[in-house]
Amino acid sequence: MLGFCVRHLFLFLFRLNSRLEETLTMIHVMNATEIIEEIRRLPIEEKGKVIEFIRQLPKEETITAINEPLEEGRSFKNVAELFG
């Protein structure tokens, strides 16, 4: 009985491993040049979506500004104080 269970477990793991290898073969990490080439092949509507996505990404100076500490003592209690 134990031999039967071990054999089935082995077959199960073998099949699982085979499927995993097939899946990993299908996954391909693309470099920037490959991504650009794929974008060039897109229909015009899809290219527009890519452009809109890129426009939504924060620019480097925005990220830097977000991470900069505020000046000491600079705080506001409400919007009127901020713009007053």
C-alpha cells in the first residue's frame, strides 16, 4: 500500500514539474528594445493607451520632491492659511 502511494505521489510531482517547466518556458523577460518593438506593432488605438499610461507616470523630479523633507516649521492648519 505504501509503495502504491509513493508511486502515485512521484507521478503527481513529475507531472507538476513538467507543467511548471512548460509554463516557465512560455514566460520571457523582455528588454526595453523588445518592448519598444512590440509597441510599434500595436494598432493605433492600443498605442494611444500606451502613450496615456506613460503620461500618467510620475516624473523623476516629482518623485524627488515628494521625498524631500519639508522646511522646518512649515505647516498649515487649513487651506486659507496656505493661500493667504
